[in-house]
Amino acid sequence: MNKFLTLFSLALLTVLPVKGEDSDSLSVCLQKGDSCMQQYNTFEALKYYQRAYDQAQAQGITRFSMNDDFSMSKPYVPEDRVPRQIRLKLADCQYKRANYRETTELLKNMPEDSLTHESFRQLAYSYKKQDDIGSFIYWAEQLVNRYPMDGEVVAALSQAYTSSEQPQKGIVCGMRYCQKDSTNIMVNRALADAWFVNRDFSAASKLYERLMQQGDSTFNTLYSAGLSYSMTKDLDRAYTYLRDALFLSQMQHANCAWRLGVVCVDTQRFEEGLGYLDLANQLLLPDTTTMKAITLSKGEAYYLTEHYDKAVDAWKEHLAYNPSSIATYYNIASAYYYYLPDGQMAKTYYEKFLNLARKEETPTPQLKEMIEKAEMLLRTTNFGKSKTKK
């Protein structure tokens, strides 16, 4: 029983303020925030950490300890009145809630020697999450200078260099790490991609081969290996890896199907190659539903702005996706007859319109009127001559 009371008393101490300390003091807010974080309750933790942060600013605290305590033994930077401990806890909570802009605002102006390894990573990755690759590269460089064996950050930095059209820097970054550790799959992937973008396909293919020996059989590794071997004219290996990559994509990757088809043709696998090229063609076709809407809207916009030739082009494109669009044939015919003018084309499209319109079992009043107008024009007009009516 005594043991139970002792444990209960200790538990109370973690949530109750000490004597003389109010429930909203800095230390109590931090204790409550820490308790919430231990329960993965970032929603409540954020409230307590933000309250502590606001209090610290209001109180004008200007001294702090580099250690995680409140001895206030060392001066903080003059422009910042919030102790390091509070700022890092709040930033950590914001980061875990994907509030990346707030995370960078909290951390970017802190002295770099005040950042922990974890907060350094949070700062760098917060910029990456916001697609600010330039800032990510800067902070990742600072981090790698301090922690050169952080393979995850090395890989991300190498990838950032490559995506920013600096593959040579990506190669240097990856190679520096690989001098001590050549088995890190993340770094090897980034380094292989850097070699590939730098068009050193021989080096890239060797590294992709090593990745597969390490058990990396992702689509990107197989596809990139196939492309690398195709560029070095090792077509049998290119065929094997591109085929495996396409199967892994469930036959849904158009560029892979196209590249595999070309390799098949080059290696005299003609029937198989034609099948892959046909698949690539099907996969590359645009979304019919979307293209119907786009081309119809373009035609209307061009017509209303009196660009009749462009309107006709857009409507013809629309018919390629929607050949049963009765009104589109009528619109094209009218544009040719009244505005361009081209009597023969107008006659052709009025006839196409009537061929479809007369098949409608329940035509609307508007369609009936359009049919009567087209029939009248075909009866009474010499379409060999230009018309300029409005």
C-alpha cells in the first residue's frame, strides 16, 4: 500500500505545479506539453508549448542555458527572447504536425550551434517539404558538414543537386560518403541517378547492378538500369530490366513500354516489340473525357472572340474525341458558311450534321430548328460561291 501511495505521489508531481508555482508557468506548460507528446497528442502539446513560447516573449527572458535547463546562465542572442529549449520543443511539435512554414520560422534564425541534430534535420526537410530546394540544399549542406555519415540526408542532398541540374555535385556528395560506406542503398540510389543524369551510363549501370544485388528491385532501379544498358548498347540486359520494370508497373508505364519496344526491335524481337509499341501508344493517348471538355471550350472561346479559323480547328479536334457530337458539325458548317467563308466545306459539314441529326428519335425543338435551317441552305444555296452573311 505504501508503495502504491509513493508511486501515486510521484505521478502527481509530473502534472501538478510545485508549491509557489502557478499552473501557467513556463516549466508547468513544458511539463504538460512533454506529457502530451509522450502520448502522441500533438494537438494538446501544441497549445502548451505555444503558451510557454508566448510567455517567454512577454517576460522578455534574455538569458538561457545551452543545456536543457532553466539556469539562465548564458546570454541568448539579443534579438530573441525565447529560451532554446522552448523554441526547439515548439518546432518539434509543429514539424510533427506538418506545419513546415512555422517550423522554419522557429529554427532558421537560431545560431547553428544551438540546433540539435534532429532540429537541424527538421529545418532542412521543412524547406524540402515546401519545395524550396535552394534553401534545403543550403541547410542540408550545413548538416552534412557536421554529420557526414547521416546517409539519409546525404542521399536527399545528392538528389536535390541532381534535380537542380547539378549532377556533378550530386556525384561528389555521394562519392564522399561511399568512401566510408558503399552499402547504403539510399545513397547508392541517389548516386546512380546522378551518374545517369550526368550521362555517364557505364558508371550508372554498374551502380544500379550493385543495388539489385543488394535486393533493391524497385521500378526506378530496374527502369533506370534498363535505360543505362540501352545507352551502352548492352541490349540483352536492357531488354531484361526494362521488361521486369514494365511488369512491375502492371503494364502501365508508357515510356517503359516504348523503350522496351525499341529494344525489342533492335534485337529482332519484332512481334513482341510491336506489342509493346502498341501498348505505349495506347497509354500515351490523352484522357478522352477531359479532352472532350477542353476542345469544346476552346472552340467556343475562339468563336466568341471571332477567331473563326481557330474555332473550327478546335471543334474538329473535339470530333476526334467525340465523333457523335451533332451540334459540333453544325457549328463548323455555320462557321465556314458565314465567317470564313468556304462553301464546299460548309456543304460537307451540313451534310454530316444532317446524317446524324435525322437519326435522333426524339429531337429537341432546338435540334429541329437546326435541321430545318441546314436543309433549307442545302436546297437554296450554291455552295460553290463564297457567302458572307451574318
